[in-house]
Amino acid sequence: AAVDAWIANVESTFASGVTGGCEPLITGNDWDGSYPDICGGTITITWTVEDLCETTTITATYTVQDAYNAWVAGFTFSGGCAPTDNIDEIPPLTDMTCGGQLSFTYIVEDLCDTIQCTSTFTVDTALAVNISCPTDPNLASCTPQTDIQTAYDTWVAGFNFSGGCSPTDNIDEIPPLIDMTCGGQLSFTYIVEDLCDTIQCTSTFTVDTALAVNISCPTDPNLASCTPQTDIQTAYDT
């Protein structure tokens, strides 16, 4: 946005400043549309004014620079009688990626007077990372695997984050679903890291363990020969 506004301002200023000549025509700009990134860079644009007699060019450069150094360079003085200043006392730059503030009172003293002014260098505080983990699901034993899959997918979707300064997470490391029809447990510690902080939370996906099967067999019946058939039937049923 700043670059686009700058280009529009330069073009307007340049156009209004063209006077004289013989049917002058402004052409350009020759910018390729590439913006500088946050690490710095420059854009140089050339406009051309051509009339029936001559061709003139003008070049403008937009620079993304070190903001702290530009701030320091802004403390200046002129005049005075053998003046001295305290620029050497300006607070050094610290890691302010996540926000911070430096304030400096600039003092210039000469043989006649002492004057001062104050300026504050601010980097807005980054939004904190907010993360959430799902509540621990607990499914009954013998739940069909398709229902377990649905619950698992919902569980995975419950790990999320918002805010932060270039945050990344470890959701790709979440344990895959296995056959848990007869019970099992998956635990995952969700970690989100940004340029300012590392935070985490844990959730556990559980399918209750199925009760073991218990069986019993009767003792071996042994009936005497010639037992009536009705008694045999009763013993068999037993």
C-alpha cells in the first residue's frame, strides 16, 4: 500500500512539474511490479518526458530500510555555539520482533543553552497465540470402527490455533488411527510455536477396553446304562 501510494504521488508530482517544451509527452513507468519484502529492498522507477526536441528522464527510488537506524538518524541539530549532543546514549536496538518500545530524550547543549526533545520508537505488540485442544473423547467398548473413525476425525479437527507471529504447529505428528474396536488409547500433545512463544496442550482419545470373554463347560456327565430316555433327556438338557 505504501509503495502504491508513493508511485501515485511521484507520478502526480512529476506530471504537474512538467512545463515548457514542444508538445511534451510523459511515458513510463518502467516498474516491473515487484514489491520489497520485510527484509528490505528498493524499487527504482524511471519516467520519461519526450517532446519534439528532446527527451528527459527522471528516476525515483523507494527503499524499505532499517527503521531503527532511520529513527536514530533523525536526531540532528544545527547552529549553536560549540554544541554537543547525547546521541551516544540512545538505547540500543533489542529484539523487538514481538513488540516493544524505546524512548529517547535528545539533549543538545552549547555554551549558551540546553535544549531537548523526545521521540519513541515502537513496534506493536504481536497478538498472542491462542490454541485449543479437544476434550478427551471416551467411546464405549465394541463401538463399530466406522463410528470410531468419525469420532477420531472430529478429535483431530479440534486441535487449532489463532493469532501469533508466523505460527507453526505439529498437527502432522498426530498419531494415526488404528483398529480400536476392542479398546485402546491415543494421546497427543499439540504444540504451536511462533516467533514469540511456544505453547502446548494435550488431549487423549480413548475407546474403553472390551470385557474379556469368560466361558465355562459342564463337568462330564456319566449316566448308567438303561437310564430311561426321559432322564437322559433331562441330563442332556442340563
